[in-house]
Amino acid sequence: MNNQEVNLELVRILNEWDPFKIGEGNYDPEIADCVYAVQELDNREDLAAEIQKIYEFSFEEFIPMEDCLSISTKLLLTKENGSCSL
């Protein structure tokens, strides 16, 4: 997968996540910030904390860290798998 394909897959995963159950397509700024964070971070705990911070800032609602760890793991695996196939 090239970088664009990886980013599109990251967007798909984040859209499906829908942590506040408001429907796909309602998280575009947060998803953009998260995709950038995935490109910058390789540690799942650091990424989870950043995801939690991004969504909490936008929605003023708390997401449990275990939920953020789960999604950060999926995102980092996608990033890793995409870079391995180059």
C-alpha cells in the first residue's frame, strides 16, 4: 500500500469507530488530526492519549482510555502493514 492508500484506510477505520454514535462523516476534522498523529507517533499509548485529547477537545466528552487504546492499535497495525508491503 502506498501512503495515500494507508491514509484512506485510516480514515475508513476512524469513520467506522464513531465513538459518540453520531454517524459517519461527522468527525472530519478529528479524523484529519488523528491521521496526522498516526503518521507522527509509533507508540500505541502515546497515540491513544492524542486521540483522546483530539476528540475531547472537539466534543467536550470523555472517551475511556481503553477505547482509545483499541483504536490506536488498529491504526498502528494498518500503518505498519501498509509500510511493510512497499
